[in-house]
Amino acid sequence: NPHVTIIYIDPYGEEFIFPRKVSNFPDEPRYAKPHPSSTNIGDLQDLLSKSEHLSLTSFLQDNFVRMSYNTAKEVVDLAERDLQDKLGLLILDNGYISKIEKKKNEIYYGRYEKRVYGRSDRPRDKLILYEVDETEIKEDYLKNIKEYDNLNKEIENLNKNIKKNQDRIQDADTKKEKRKIRKENRKIRNSIDELRDKKDKVKKQLSIIFKKDNLELNEVKQKKAIDDFKDLIEEVVISDAKPNDLSNDQFNSLFLAFKSVKYMSPPTDTVVPVGDVVLENTMIKELGLKVSENLDDFASPIKELRNSEEILQRVKKNRLIEENQDLEEHEIENSDVEKKEILEFNTKILGAYKEVTIDDLDKFKVKLDQLLEHDEKEDKNEYKKVFSFFVEKYTREDDFVAAETRDPTSGKGLAYVVEGVLAYGHNLEIPKRSRDVLSRFVNRTPKLRDTADCAITKAVQLVNWKNYKLDTYDNGLPKGPIKLLVNVSGPYVHLMFKSQSKNSLADDENLINEIKYCLEAIGRRLRVYLNRRANIRKKEKRASLIEKYIPKFVESVYNIAQEGSKYKDRIKKQELETLMAEALSKKESSKIEEIRLKKEEDIGKKEKQPEKIVEPQEIMKEKEEIFKEGKKKEETKQEVITEKEERLVGKEKITEKAKQEATTKKVDIENLEELTVKELNDLAEAEDIHIPSRLRKDEIIKEIKNSLEKKEKPEIQKEIPRIQESIDTKAMSEAKQKIKSRRGEIKEKQKAPPVPKKTKQQKLPVITTDKILNALSKEEWQTIKHLIFKMRIKDMLDARFLQIKLKELTRKGVVEVDSRKGKKYWKLPS
């Protein structure tokens, strides 16, 4: 969790601090109701049993999201229709009629009528039950019921076809086949809706038959028959039932209807992601990546620019409120700003700038129009030059880190958001195992087991990492000096897990696609980064190859020009070398040149230098250094670029620098905890201290302190005469050799590539038969734990080897074994 600082003190008293990586807490999530599509049968039963609502429609509306009054009514109506077919009682407009399966069965018709009964004299609603005896009514009834049963059979066959198609979808190989099968299912559902409408028409015809006034019906007065019919009505009419009083048949019909209705996808405002900025900063601090912030200045638009009129209007409103607190809101809003006030305001701002005398206003307007006019193409080219210069100059050795947060989405009634971050570092080690590359998180909680069966792992494997310049392991995970993290956040994500262990997410097409799209967006940025680095290396390689042949090419061109050319007197060898060297070097943009020239003027380079032959930049620097070394006392001291060249200046500069280094070292050692991870890594590089990339801040500080204490403190006074002696003899010869090597006279010896460090193999302690027999006794039975403790085994491999040796000794009969409650015990034979 990046929002918490954890301090851990182990049993030995050593303190470990894990500081927080984020300064702000995340947004507080909103309460999210469950969605009907993601609700299980058990959850619905619990909600119904604890409900205090009086009707099912109000219960559904209050407990579920995306459940309006119309959808709740539709669910209840579907449940009632299912109960009518199951229990054999049809609800008509003017009563209830039983649905018989055989012609011999009796037909009962019941309706509520106004009757006077009991102690009251007023007429009240009472259920009156009738038995149908007329042959005409029976024939019409049986005809309609037969049609009703045929429609039910057609609906059952269509539902079977839908189930078959769902099995076909799972077995389908291509997306095209799946789409085709889903289209068939939609058509079948539409035909089911049409059949339901026909069933409603049949019921209307029955209600018309029993609505006639001249019907001769026999009233049933048996109390048992009336009570049974009344109970059947209460069972079928689920709309009048209370949620906590539902029977098994009612609940089953309600759950089927609950799942068959289509709902809107759940709202996504309940999802709170970690954020791409937080993920990037956490990865940079955790892995100690080197990422410069220079590129943040590019392509960052300025938001909420306010003009002077808005500023003045706001100031005026605040002033009016302070002066007259009794003013109403409409009086304050109607206060406008005049043009004079705007002019005065702008003149005050412009008065701060340097005054310029203007002789002719027309000329000034023309110049102003010329300045305001700009060409978009020129601006883009200039921008590209500046950007490429900053990339090659300041971000050459930078690592890569990129995060992506997808828009919140929903699948199977669950709202969730997918986010990922990928880090690529030059100092990161390539993991030997593929599972060390990927870190899986669900709601900011790491998942360490069941990696292969998780939907996150499968989505990472589906990405074609070779398109993004990365190799892959055998299982499809990316390979390289990288670290990948994927997080899935959502209010009801626990319903997406495969099992109760909650270690792996279940396979879902929408979820896998979201993770895949997130990683592909990050991969595109990584490809740009790697291509840019490859282009820089190619340019440097080409430039170094061409630079070797500059002297030969210049010599041949100069010889050709000397043989009767008009450029015979104008051309010089050193000028040609300079031109070619400048063409190879990276050209700065015009804006950067202007800034550089201004800085040089401010420093003090105002004196005119004598005209001299132009040479390549690096050769000129080396010649100037030799010239300074020969005449140290006669010429003024100038700034030297590298630290090695500073030592050649003289005694005083060396002593001052050595003292400064000594003092800075002391300050750094005392205040190491105040430095950032990036500053600590820079300090370690300066002191030639090797630090692994995975160390935390406190471990880096310990490593630096230990290495600095081991090193002997250099004596500054003893170093000065040694350097002084080496200046006279070695400096001049080294500088001359460098110039000759540049011109091609001396070929420098190519250094052999650095040999990789050999990994230290862990020495396993020798577990012999004698040691095992000495640890065992004839009297006491001992478990494997006792033997590990006695033999002081600390490695898992040693413990496994001990187990194998014990099995071998038992087979030979040297050791006896016994099992008690699933545990094995060993001892020597008596």
C-alpha cells in the first residue's frame, strides 16, 4: 500500500522502515449497490429474509442498482406467469380459473364479489368459487386451453435451443462464429416474446367468455375447496406477497425472472483507481530508476487562462461584498467592468516592462504585425529540433516507466477499472523465472498464488510482446530488464474470483480484453523509447566511423584543389576538417544557440580573440590544455570541463578541490537520510560503489556507509606532490597521443568487453549417513523437524535431501520408521 509508512522491528531488534510513496490519499469510493446480473441465489435469499418491505417491487428498487419501477414490475410479472403455468391457475381480468390437464377434471372459476357476511351489515369483497358445467363454455374453455398448452410447448423448445447455442458459444473457435450464434439467440428470444403475447391474448378470450352475465355456474359451498382455491391464488399472485414470506415455488420463479431480464450496465463512478501518476512514482522510487523531468515541459498545455476582464470583475465583486455586506446576489452579479478600468489595469502591467521610444506609429504597427504572424510549419520544425536536442543531451541514460489507467467498464454486472505500469531499466536484472516479471494486484492487494490460472496472466500472455521489441519466455510472458504490474479495482471484484481462496480471477472476455488493451498502450510507448535509443546509438556509430576518415578525405580534397582550382588560395585543411566535424556533431536549434550565446556573454567572454585557424572542437580543446600546462604562470586560469583536466592546472586548485571533496563527503555521510534514492545512486556511482537495483533506501544507505568506512581516507597532502610529478612527464605525452589518435596516426587499442561477474554458487552442507545416525537415538522417536533442528539445517534443499536420505536408510533397514496421525517418526533399531 503506497499510502502507509510501515516500521518493522524484528526479534533481534533490527528496525526496517518502509516509507510511504504517496503524499495524498485516494478519493473516497461511493457506496455501490449490487447489480442484478452479479447477484447469486444465496445473496438474494439473504436479502429477502432480512427485508422489511411490504412489496417485491419496492424491495427490488431499494436493494439493487439499475432497477427502476418498470423493470421491477416486469420481473414480478414474469414470475407470476411462471407460477401460473406451474400451479395450473390462470389470472384473468375478472377472476381466476383453474387450468386442467384432462377433460374429465373439474373446472373451477373464482372471483371476488360484494357479499354481506359475518357480523357486518355492509357488503364486502368475498371469494366466490364456481364449478363450470355448461357444455358450450367447456368446449370454448378446452379449445383455448389447448392453444395455450401448445404455446407453452413451443416456448420450452425454444429455451432448449438457447441452452444448446450457449454450449456452442463455449466450443466456438472464432469470434465470427460466436457473433453468429448470439444473433440466433436474439432471434429466438424475440420469438419467445411474441409467443407470450399470444398467451396473453388467449387469457383475454377466456376472460371474455366468463364475463358474460347469462352464465349458469354452480356455486361451490364446500369450505375446504374454497380454502384450497384461496391458498392457490395467494401462491400465484406474487405481486401481493411480502418479500420475507415467499414460498419455495415463489422464490424459484422470482429468481428465474430476476436473471432473465436485461439490465443497464452498473455505474462506474463507484470505482476508484490508484492512478497512473502514483503508479509511475511508486515504481521509480521502489526500483531506483533514473528518469529525468525535462520532458515534462513539452506538450503540457496551460489550462484556465484568464483575461484581464475576468480578473477585474472578480476583484470588483470582492470589493463590493467587503464594503456592503447587505447587497443581494443579483446586484453583485450585475456589476460590469468598464473599458477605462481594463486600460488602466493593462497599463499598470505594461509599465513594469522597459520603455521603448516609438517615432512612427505606422512602422510600429507593421513590426508588431510581423512579430505576431507565425508559420505553423516553422514552429513545428523548431519544436522538433528542441525536443530531439533535449532527448539526446539530457535523457540518454534515462530508464523507462509508463503507466496506463483504462476508463471504468463493466462486465457481468460488475464495474471495474484496469490499470498497469511497466518499468524498463538498464540496471535491472533479467529475472530467471517468468513469474518474477509480473505482479498481480486486485483492489491494491497482491496475489501470490495460482498465477497460471489467473485472467491477468492469460491477458499478459495474449499480448504480442515481440511487436514492442521484447523477448518472451516459453509461457508467453515478457522477458527483459523489466517489471510489470497490473491492478484490477472495483467494488464487487470478489465475485470475479475463481475460488474461495481469492488468488486468481476467473476468465472473462471483457476483463481479458481490457487488460490486453492497457498493456498494448504501454507497449507502444516502450517501442518509441527503444527505437529512440537505437537511433542514437546508430548515429554515434556512424559518426565515429566517418570521423576516422576525415583527415584522409580532407587531404585528398586539398590536393585536388591545389592543382589549378580557383579555390586554391581560399581553402585550408583545418577549415575543411572543422566543417566536416561540425556536420557530424549534433546541431543545436536556433533558440538554444541564442540562449547559449547570451550565457557566454554574461560570464565574461567579451574580449576579442585573435583570428586563428578553426579546428575540430575536441582537438582544439586538447591543444589549449597543452598550451596552458606549458605556461601556467603567464596566462590566466580558465574553466576546464572534466575533472582529470582540472588536476593539470596547478597546486592550489588541486588542494582546494581535495579539501572540498573531503568536506562534501563528511556532509553526505552525516545527512544521507535526507537524500532521495536518485541522489543516493548518483553518490554511489561517484564513489564507485556497486548497488543492486532492488535495494530499498535504508539498505542503500547502509551499503554506502559500509563501503566508505572500509576505504582508507586519502591523505590530501601526500597526493599533491605525486600528481605534481606526473603532470610534467605524463600529461604532455598523453595529450599529444590523443591528438595523434584523433588524426589517425596512432591506432588506439580497443578495450576488451567487461567480463560478467560469476554468480556465487551456494555451498550446501554435507549431510552424511553418520551425521543422521548420530542425530537419531534408539529410545526416542523423532520427526523431521527435530532432526533439522539438531543438524542445524537452514536451507530448504538440505531439508529435502535429508528426507531422501532417511527414505534410503529405511529401505536398507538401518533406520526404523513409524507414522502417527499423518506424521512420520524415525529412530535407530533397538
